[in-house]
Amino acid sequence: MATFDYSECNQRIARAHIHGQAAADIWNGLFVDNAYSIDTRVERDGVAVVKAVFSKPFGDGVNISLELGEMFYQLRAALDNATYKLAAFLRTPHPPANERHLYFPICSAQRSFEDSSFNANPFPDEFKAWIKSIQPCHIGKLTDPLQIYLGKVIESLNSFANSDRHRRVHIAGIVPSNIEGYIELAKPGRITFTEPMDTNFFEGKFELFRFGFEDIPNNKVQIKADLTPEIRVERLPIPPWNMLLEFVRATSYVVERFEMVHAGKPLVL
């Protein structure tokens, strides 16, 4: 009987981990201590603009894009490869007839799962039921924390993997997700309005917001602020860097279940 192993799947997962760490290292290099300062410029009488001034250019954003794209591609490929490996093993000596269309299902609709190539293969009923239970279309009905966790992670993984088929996640922007601080005005001054601006550090748009003021001697304005940056990928926010590892862990967990079924072991969940 032919034998199959999952070394390729695990190599892809290991490679994905390396790319995710590389992306995190680039990102952390952009936002080290003293990476930016906050500057206030009086635009005209009664109006000031607050902007972030960075000590390093954002050219490395392109490399972040490549590293993330490769990470998500490898994880998605690991799931698809595990699906094919097990289907081929169960169909020995006849390979799956739908090889090109055999993939790990990540479905937002119940009907999509029922019509999937995965569902058409002779996987054990218990295993099929488990894969079905972690589909994104069932998240709202689940109560098991592990199933909810896996469903959410593979849904996000699929969204990122599909955002660019050329192994390069398209970065739509690097924006401040949160700005905290205060504006200090000389008495008897007061702020008349605040207005957010179209900030996108990746595109060189560093203005954070503008505000109006009045009754300030010599336009004396001081501001103290801190910001939390966030990468956005085609309207999808990349999770915090320490959460990237969850994609790797979840993929590894699912692939291990394929290996259990392959070895004839009880499905431990």
C-alpha cells in the first residue's frame, strides 16, 4: 500500500512562521522608541494641524506586504495539501478524481460546504462532522470555545489568502487606530473644533487632525499625543503582531487532526 506523510504540510507551516516573524520584525523596526514625534503647525489664524514626523521612511511597508502574503499563502496551502494527502490515502490505489478542485473548505454558507469537493470524498463521518463544525458559517451557532476560535481564525486566514493571489498582501494603508493625548492652550484660549484627516503613513499622509482655536496669546499651542498604528489590507485590519502566531497554531492543529485520521488514531479534539 502506498504511504503518505505530511512533511510538506509541516514545512509550509514552518515557512509561514518564518515569514510572519520577518513581517513582525520589519514592523517593530518602524515603531521603535523615538521612531516618531508629534508636530503642531499653525496653518492660519485660528487653525492648527497636528502631524506625525517619522525618523524612517515607510518603504519597508512593501516588504511587510510580501512577507505577510507569503505567510498566508503557505498556511492556506498547508491545509489544502493535508486535504489532498488524506483523500489520496483513503482512495488508494486510485487518486482523487477531482484533484485540481480538492481543497480544504472554508465556507461562509452551509450550501458551499455541502457542495465542496471535500464533502464529496470518503473522509470518516466523525472527521467530516468536525470539519463542518468549524466552518465560518456556523460560528454564530457554536458554544465550544475551541470550535469558535478555529472558525474565526480560518475565516480570517482565508480572507487574507484571497486578498492577493500573487503571494503579496495588498497593503491599503498604515493608519493610526487610536490617538491619545491632550492639547494645551494658553489662557484664556479654547478649542473651537476638531477635524480628523485622511491619514495614511504608507502613502505619505502624516497629518493626524486639525483643530480650531481662539483667544490664544501669540498662537501658543502645545500638544502631547501618542498613537497606535495599524496595517489595513483591503479594508481588513491585520491583527496585532503577537496574534499572527495564532494563524500558525490553528493551521498546525487542523493538520495534526488530518494526521490522526490518517494513522487510524482516535480523533482527539
